Amino acid sequence: MSKKAFRPDVDAPEWKGGHTPYDIIKEGTIALLVVAILTVALAVVFGSPDDKAVTLKRWANAAPVDFAATALSELNGTSGTATYGAPYNTNATGQQLGPLQLAKWVGARIPINAATAFVLDPLKSLPNQSTLTSDLAQWKTASNGTRQQWMNSYTKAATKMTFHAGQVVVNATNAGPVPIFINDLTQMARSGALDQALVTSNGFYTTDYTLPLLFIADGSYLENLATAQHLTGDQWGMMNETGSYPGQAWLWLYTFWYQVPPFNQSGNGDVLVWGLMMVLTAGLILVPFIPGVRSIPRKTRVYRLIWREHYKQ
Amino acid sequence: MSTTEVDRQWTTKLRRRVTAKLPPDKLLPDTQPSYVASWIYVFGVTTLAALMVVIATGCVLAIRGPQWWHGSSIGHFVNSLHLWSVEIFFFAMVIHLWGKYFMAAWRGGRSLTWVTGAVTFLVSILTAFTGYVSQTNFDSQWISTQAKDGINATGGGAYFNVLNLGQMLMWHIVLLPIAAVVLTGLHVLMVRSKGVVPPFAETSDAS
């Protein structure tokens, strides 16, 4: 049987040299102590960021017109969530990776009807509102065409929406119950009741904030706060955090692709970045098996810096 | 009971296999090859030490629940410890990874050691990410609402909903830490079993 040829990037020479004393327990203990002390020092000097979460109440009080306009977009089906596609609804194809429509194939597994979930159901939960109750009944019995007509009338006039004396003001005619819906939902949000209504829509106990987060993200208020903190996608996005903290610096490569073409110009940017990162991730895991990539260490000879004492001898 | 019967026992077989692969002098060595003489070797044990601090500080945060640190100065300090130990963990881990790459540390039957290390790195990234979206503050709101688009585009958002705090917190404090610790344990045992990769033999193959 012939002896297999030595492959320098796969095989390692047998070590026939000497050994030195090595106290693994002592090394581990010292490392733990040093890291613990360094952690305490960094925590004492720099602390950690903790900006309060945005609530619908805070948003509707700080920017009532933005809130009301977003509520309208949920009702008339033009908001980010209403036009998202999977996993929330079937109103868009979603992003494609070549011929692969991954999100669409998985389907609307977290079904959300934006008008019902964000506007109509919360309004139904308000007690002792006789006008609103009759308006909701009017909406329920109206045809789709009539509803569309009301929303079109209101949406057209809402370009000049203002907030005056605690009320949403839109000079719309033939808008049916829509003005009441938008104003009452804004009042509900300003009181804090909408936060509770969305969080507890599926029961008393909950840990799922999908609905309020989607609603807040559909508006401009959250994004404006993030822009002020340099957190938007074109500002290296979610790898950062508020304040001058390192954030998730290890996501730099993932975030990097969002800064350059074609990813930052494509409607399929997210899935393209994910596809590329999956390939690169597989490459990282399989480095030992990829010819060329596994030869770089030997050819660049960076190892001579690491083992310089050894090569001196 | 005959000797043959004892030999056939699963327990006997497992013990013999484990002790053959990892005899005590390999598991807890008191010497090391003389080529192991560089600061780069410090970053493996530093990563392990930081992981211990991360887990310890995370356990302290878990005692009083996810909201505690917002209203308590002690809680906020523990959160700061958790944050900075994570930063040290990743800093050390990335240097360890690059160091091992330039040593071609997969040589000599150590491919699986590299693979477990790389997968541990990825699991750690996911663990940190789920931590960031479980902070219950502005950062978690912004990061989760941004990240959802990437995950949703792959179809994965239907099952891994980054806007669901309960789901993310469970992944962060149960599932992913278990995966990270098990993978780290396997990685360390493989290093101990196979030993530290020797230098390239330059005279014959470095050109």
C-alpha cells in the first residue's frame, strides 16, 4: 500500500520537539480574573445605554399628525404593514432571490389585517361611545365601494391635516365615519389606551409586541428618532445602538452590504444580502475543505509572526 | 457476570472510548509543545473567560426579570457588566478566529475543531442579537423593526418573529446559550484531544 502524499494545507507535521511546563488551571483562573476586572472597569466608566421605549401614547402626543396619518394609512391599506406581504398578509409578492419567492412560499403565517387590527378592533374596545358605535355599524354594513369612496375623500383632504385644540382637523366631505375613526383612534392613543388594546388583543397575558411595533414602525416618529441617533440603514443601521457604544460591531459585514450597490438600490436588497451572507457563512464554516482559501495562511506566511520563536530556532 | 458481558456494556464501551480519546493528561495537561509561545494563544482562553462572565451576569439579570434593569441602578450596572463582557467576548473571539485561520489550525485532523468554532461564532452572533432585541427599550424596538425585513425576506420571519419579545427572550436565555455552551464544550474537548496545531514545516512545504 502506498503512503498518502503529505498535503501541507490539510496535514500537520508530527511534533518531535520539546515541551514546556503549562498550568492550564492557573491560566484559566488568571484569564477569568483579568476579564472580570476589565468588565467591571468598562461598566463603571462607560455604563450602558437605555433610552426609553417609544409608546403609541408618546408618539400620538409628540406627533399627533404623523400618528393620525399613519392610522389613516392602516385603514386605507397603504401603510408599510398593509402592503407588506408575507408573513403578515398576501398584499405583495415580497422579495425574490432570482426565481425564488421564499417569503411568498412560506405564506402569511402571522396574519394581520392592518385596518382591522390597528384601527377597527381597538375602536370597538372603547366603552360608552354611542357615536363611534353607530359609525362602526355604518362601516360594517357599507359596501366595499362606499368604504373606498369615504377613504378616498378623506385621504385626499388629509394632505392638509392639522391637529388643533386636541382634535384631528381634516376638511373632508363625503368621508362617512372615517374622520371619527381617525380622530377617536388618535385620542385613544394619546390616552395610552391603544397601547394596551394592541398588546392585549390576544388575551390578558402576552409577551408578543408584533402589533404595536409594526404600527409604530409604519409611522415616521420612530425613524426620526433613529435618524437623530444615526441608526438608520444607510448609517450602518442595526449594528449600532443609541449613544456612543460599540453595538453589534460583529455585524459589520452584514451591514456593509446595505451600504453598497446593488444591494442598497435593489427592491430585493434584503434577500440578496441574506443570500450572500449565507454563502459566506457556509464558506467560513467550510474553510478547511475549500482549496485555495485554505492555502492562504501558508502562502501569506503570517504564521511566521505567530510562531516566530519557533522559526528562530 | 462474565468479563465478556462487562465488555459489552454500553457504559464500559463509552468509558473506554472517552478515556482513549481524552486521557487525563490530555484533558488537563501540565506541559505543552514548545511552539505554543505567542500572545495569540491568550485569546482562546480569554473568549472562554468572557463567556463565563457573560453567563454569570446574564443569570443575575434573569433573577429579577427582563424589566428590572430599567428601574434599578444595581440592575443597570449588571446590564452594563453583561454588555461589556459580551463586547470583550466577541473581541477575543474574532482575534482567536483570525489567529487560528492564519495558523491553518484545521490541519492534522482538526477540521471539526474549526467547524465547531465557526458555528459557535455564528450561534454567539444570534445569541447577542436576540439579547439586543430583548432589552425592552428603544434600541430593541429599532433593531427588531429593522431586522424583521431581512429575516422576513427569507421566509424565516414566519417562524422566528423578532417582534415577539417572549420568543426572542426564550431563544436568548435558554435555547441559544445551551447551544453555545455545548458547542464551546465540544470545541474545547476537541482542542484537548487533538492538541494545538504544530507550525508549518517550512523546509518542505512553505513555498
